[in-house]
Amino acid sequence: MATEIRIFGDVPKNATVVEGFPSKGFVSTIAAKYLIDELEMDVVGYIKSDRIQSIAVVHDSKPMHPMRIYRKDDIIVLFSEMTIPLPYIKEFSEAFRKWFREIQPSKVILMAGISGRETDKEHEIFGLATTEELQRKIESLNVEKIEEGMIAGVSSDILLNCIEDGIPVISLMVETMYSPDPLGAATLLGILNEILELNLDIQTLIKKGEEIEEEFKRITEELKKGKLAHRELDEYSPMYC
């Protein structure tokens, strides 16, 4: 066994797959976790691999695999609490490719955070789609079209594999300056709300994000004044909100 996708629940064909692996600011992970909780999604599988550390995570006193697959109706979420080691990205993406060929998703949505810029427009979101219909859809949602650039990590391999296999893909990237960045995640969820025609209430996430950003700004100012050690900023970096 190297890397395997193990399914123990029902997974429909032609579903929409949303990828939520860790990225800058944990925006994709936070967005995926919020989506899972709000839709009360069920665990239907997990990714088993001897390429990652032997770790069990615990939620609500229940031990779980760190890389899990959730499902609600025709939405599937790939969720990970671990970053895939760089040397094994190809192996993981090939495992997803094999599974996608079995379930034949109607589309795949990739989420990521990218380095933010000092502009008046915070959490700007960029994207691309591999079909004209999906491209028109995200442009109608004020997603900035990517004309030039580079996508790295497991998302890039999934993207290219899907193109080769004829699976429509949307890639969404939000600018982030904080870690964690719930407001960046809320921006992603706002777009997902429209694409998936959901009715998610993201106000709780927005409120938490505003609180965290204010705290980061306070700590940053104190650091500039030399009143705090950098240790405090490092300590204020939870993965979830």
C-alpha cells in the first residue's frame, strides 16, 4: 500500500467535488470545514497512505483519519488536516485521478490561498475555468480572471489530470495576509454559495474573521513598538476558527 482512496459510504456519480487541502492562510481548509459543518455532511471515505506521518486526529472524542472524504447529496468534499509532502504530490493526484474516473464528477472545484497585496481591495479572488460556461459563471460573480500565472501543489496536478480526462474544473484563489484567515475563507464560500446554489449563512465566519484580523493588527502594532516577542504572533495561529 502506498496511497489509496478507501470508500465505505455511498458516493454518487456526476457529483460536484470540492477540494479543501491546506493552503496559504488555511483559507481552503477553513472554507471546506465550514461547508462540511453547515451542510452536516457525512464521512464516506478517507485517504490512506504510508507517505504521511502516522497521525490520528480527534474530533468530538472520535479518532479520525487526517484526510477524509465527505458527502451530502451531490456534493463531495475532499478535506485534509495535513499538507501532502512535495515528493508525493504526483502519487496522491494519481490516486484522485483513478477515483475520479470511477465516479465521473460533473465538475471539480479547487480552492487555495495566495499571497495578498497591499491594496484597497482585500481578499480579492481570482479564478479560471476549463469550460466557457463555467468561465462565464465565475466572471458573473466578479471573480478576476487569471490571464497569466502559475498554480502549484496538488491542485495543479488535479487540474491538469481533469483537463486530460475531460472533467470540467473551476480553480478559485483568494488573496490572504493572515494565518488563519476566516475572511478569506468567507470570500471563497460566498462564491461557492453561488456556484453550488446553496444558502449558507457565512456571517458567523465573517464575524470570527473580523475578530482575528483585529487581533493580528493589534499584535503586529505591538511588535512594531517592541512591546511583544514574535513568539506571541506564532502562538496566535490556530488552524480552525
